[in-house]
Amino acid sequence: LAGHPARAQRASRLPRVGYVSPTAPLAELAGPDPIDGIARAFIHGLRDLGWVDGRSVIIEHRSALGQPERLPALLRELVDLPVDVIVTGGAAMARAARQATETIPIVAIGFDLVALGLANSLARPGGNVTGLPFDAGYGMGGKRLELLKRVVPAAKRISYLTRPRAN
């Protein structure tokens, strides 16, 4: 019998997620008194999906520590690593991320990418920037109602509370 030579399998590389925070570093946010609720939700959401930092994903976190002028250098660090995706929130950070790379996907959370000129539309953003705004206008209200009716088809009355937009 002829044996087959043993071949070493390549160790698979864990995906790298770059996360940019405007305030406290991500490691500080994982503690008992997190400062940034979005960062906390991001970490917990990843865990809920089975993505654990250091085991199934590497989260490269950078913090501007409240100094927006640091954003370009922090994003350049992430691009140079390189990371597989950049996650950020806030218009200034999304713009800085877009200026740092045209190839690495950017997921921007919390604002209207179309209004900022970072995406062509919510359905087909184009380019490397995508995300979901907290309030994408009246069109999102209809979509939310549609999803709610699918989840709770017997609902007869639905109330929607919001705060007025600042002009």
C-alpha cells in the first residue's frame, strides 16, 4: 500500500474587525460601567452571534479619546494592519474612514449615509460604506410597521413615540 504524504493544513486567520470609538477604549467599555452604549451593544451582539474576541474574531479597537483630530491616524493604523471591516459610528468617523480606504468595507452606525453623501441609497449603497441609520426618515417607519405586523399579526393598535427632529 502506498501511503499519502501528510500535508500540514494552513492555520486559518481569524477575521479582524476594526472598531473606532469617539470616547473610551473598547476594553474599558466591557467592564461593569460602560461609557459607550453602542460599543457595548456591538460586543454583545457579536457574542450573541458566536463571535468572541480572541477566539473567533479579533477586534482591533482604537479610541479617539474625545479628540476627533486623532481619527485619521487611528484609521490609518487599522488600514495598515489590515482589518477585514471597519465599524464606526458618527458622521465624522465615517467620513474619516472613507478617506482612509476605498477598499475595506465600512459599516457606519447611526446616521443617514445618503444625506452625508457616503452612499447612493440604503438599498444599494455602492462603494465600500454601508450601515443602518437610527432614523432614515419616514420610509423606515413604514418598514418597521411592516416588520411588526409580521411578528405580531394579531396586533390591532400600535403606537409610535418619537422625539421631534432638531432643525
